[in-house]
Amino acid sequence: MGTSVLSLRIDRDLLERLRHQAARRGMSVQDYVVRTLIRDDFDQRFQTAVEETERFYGSPGSGDEDQVRPSAGIR
């Protein structure tokens, strides 16, 4: 897997909040932002997978009440 450079122009206040959050975790701002983006990307892909599974097996209220929804307990 290769890497690329992404340059951002962000508000000074936002940068200070990012620095604070990163410092609390002992991370650089760059590492903190990358981990946040990775986590968000995973959350989106996971939610999409859950929705596709529910479409395949039936969604709540579709008459399949005797089966447990794949997203049961996920918030």
C-alpha cells in the first residue's frame, strides 16, 4: 500500500482542539487525524454491511420477528 500527501487548510481553533485531543492520547496531530479518519471509514463500511445483511435477511417489521436482526445490540 502506497502513501500520498494530503494538505489541509483548517481553522486555528479547530487545529488547537486537534492538538489538545492528540496530546491527551500521546499522539501527533497527523496520527490522531489519520486514526480518526480510519475509524470513521470503518464505521461507515460496517454500517453498510449491516444494512445489506438486513436487506438480505429481512428488516425489522417485515414479518421475520422470529429471527434476530444482524444489527441487534449495535448502536
